Amino acid sequence: ITKQDIEILSTYFTELASLTICAKKLTDADCASIAEFRALAHLKIVQGDKLTALVFERLQLPRLQSLEIDASEGALISEEYATEAAKHAMEALLYSHENLRSIRVGKQTQAIQRVDDDAFQVAMQRESNRCDIDFEFAAQQLSNQALNFISINLKKLEQVAFVGCRNFTDAGLAKLTALPKLTAVELYGAEQISEAAIAAFKAHFIDASTNQSRLKKCIVTKALFPEID
């Protein structure tokens, strides 16, 4: 299928909800025309070997619930896929589309998906011995309830990283002080956490006898994603 084919189809199938296309001839820029299917909820792109991380910026579909890109070779399944830029492009698409539940890429499925507080707790129930949590893609649906669960059930946790944690508040951040082994915290998109709460949180981890902090890293910011060097 070509860009022109997509443009023609979109004029006739304005209410199309599910679409599978072969993207063998399509580039990232060509995929922008898929956005003309305004009612599209499920999109699968096969043979997307020419596509790169930029494709996620082109797929602006307000009703999109699931996206799958099948590629046997190319940038999306090469080492480039693992770069911060590519990962953040996927996260940004998920963050900006409220209905989008999952993104899957490649035959060796790499996926990110939303989780709410209940799903997060289910996922963590058997993880009492884990030492890190890296939920960079899901925090926009999590609340202080998730942080409270962590503070009670994951006492061995050393590192916590969330992106898009717009529902976390001062009270939620304070819950993390109950983790005796915590050494690193990264909370991005923390719109509701105040500077005073951040200062109090950092102060909790300072050893009075040495004036040294147990925290090796503490980043709590309103910025949505980590800076990319």
C-alpha cells in the first residue's frame, strides 16, 4: 500500500475502527496520512522495516486503543529501538492518547502498556524481593495508592523510577521514606509535588552524624521525561 492509497481509503471509510496495512513501501512521513482515519481504534502495521522511532510522532489518532508494528528488520527492532529517544517517543504517544492501552513492536514483542493502581498491585504482588521498579511508561494512571503499596510491601526496594506521575502528591512522595534501602528516586511529570515536600523528602535520608545523604539520586520534577544528552 502507498501513501496515496491510504489517502483515498480514508475518504471512503471515515468510520473505520480497525486497520491492518502492509507498510513495505511506507516511510515515517507517509504514515502521517493514517491519521485521516479519525475513528481508528486498532492499528496493525506489517512489514514496517523502513519505519523508525519517528513514526510514533506521525500516528495522531484520538480514538486509538492498540498499536502493533510488525518488523523483521530495520531501525525499530535494532539497537536504535532501545535508545532513550525511541522509548520516549513511544511513551509520548501513550501519554497523549488517553484511550491507547498498548504498543507492541517487532516479532520478538517489545511492548509498553498502561496500568492503573489495581493492575500495578497485581503485577507487584509476588515481587517482594525485587530491588528496583522502572515503570516509566505507566505512571499517568497511577496514584498515591501505588506508592503506599510500595512502601508497605516492597521493603527491599532500592530504586524507583516513574514517568508521567501527574497524580502523585506530597503525601505519596512521603510514603517512600518508609523504604529502608532506598537509594535512588526518579519521578518525572510530578506536577502536584511541591518543592517543600521534595526538600523534606531529601532531608529524611541525610545521616545526621555524617551529614551525608543515603540517596545517590533524587530527581523529582515537573518535566515529563528525562533529558536526553
